[in-house]
Amino acid sequence: MVEQGRRDQRVAAGQAPAVPGQGTPGRPVSRSTRRLPRSFFARPSPEVGPDLLGRILARRLGDGTLLTARIVETEAYQQDDPASHSYRG
């Protein structure tokens, strides 16, 4: 039996319902959302991970379709942690 799970859904630009912004329930995300600077990521992963929670990832496809997703979970490991993909080099 095949399970019916969530499927990718594409929404044309401007047709998606408003999404609450980070830390501001009920307030729509601005269309002028900016990219995070490289300096945001120039920290240890255990610091960056929690700061990514609630952020919106967005990608505009060639046909103008805007894909968005909210980060709801992160995992962060140091290089010396056996659970890290980089642990063995």
C-alpha cells in the first residue's frame, strides 16, 4: 500500500496566502525580504541553527513561480561530533 503524503505544491507569485513573519504572529512576510549576509553564517553551527528557526527560504523559478518554506527544525553539529557528516573527514 502506498502512503499518500504531502506533495510538492507550487503557487503562482502573489497567489499564496500571507505567512506570519518571524516573531510577529499574524503579520505577513514582506515581499522585500532580504538575504542573510555571509557574516550571519560565519559562526559555529550550534549558534547559527537556532537563529535559522522561523526564517523563510524562497526561490523564484524561471517561470516566475515563487517557492517558499519556513524552517521549523535544525540540527547542528561540531566537526568533532561523531554524528557530524564531517567527522570522518
